[in-house]
Amino acid sequence: MSPTKKSNEALRFFQALYAEDADGFIALWIRQRNGRNRTQWLPVTDLKGAAERAVAAAATADVYFGVGLQDKALGPNLRGGAETVVAIPGAWADIDVREERTAIGPAYPPTQEAARDGIINRFPIPVSAVVSSGAGLHAYWIFHEPWVLDSPAERQD
């Protein structure tokens, strides 16, 4: 797949997650093979830039993104945490599978298909998106609009 096609696919994914009027920053954590890991912060108002940067970085590194939006860019050495999230686009799950990791025990689903059938598709609410993570699946149940977290109590919930 061409870099342009990958960027367009990543952009569509980000657009599905974050409403046009969302506010905050997306953390792209880039795990370099040389051990120089860095976070790049992109405003959620620049989803095209976030998608392009993620695809470009993925050519030479593993790239992860923080689903919860952060209130500000926290610099290259921090990824942010639950206590600083200002909005979430939905609920999500990271499901590892045995076929992708040899060191994981038998409690994990044996295949991605088993993870879909035995975990994801058993939820009472249909899943909005499923992405192969390299070690399993990421499942997303996207809200109609991001949940803006206005207080520490909401963040705890």
C-alpha cells in the first residue's frame, strides 16, 4: 500500500474517532529501534498532519497513539496519562492473541478470529472499528461525540 493510501486510511480512522470540534492533543509515541523513543504531539484539529506523521514514522519505527486527548503537548519524553486526559472518543480494548506472541500463556485467544468471535462480538453493543495491532486486535466502540472530561471524578469514571 502506498504512503498516500496509508495516510488516507489513517486519516479516516482519526476522523471516525474525533469529532470536528474536538479539542486537545494526540500523543504519537514513536518507539525507535535504536531505543530513542519520543512522543510527538499533534493538535486534534490537524488530523491530516497526525495521520501523515504516524504513517511516515511507521516506516522505521513502531508507532502508538494515545486514544484519550491530552490538554496540552507534554514534550518528547512524556505520553500523558489518565489524570491529564481531557476527552475520550469512546471505549476501546487491546486484545493480544497467542498466534502473534510466543511468550504469552494459554489465557489469550489463540487467533485474531477467536478474539473477534469470543470477545469482541460478544459485547452487547456492536464494535465500531477493529484494527490489527501486530500482536492482536484493538477494538473501538465510538461515542456519537467525544466525552469531554470536566473533573477528576469524571476522569476516574
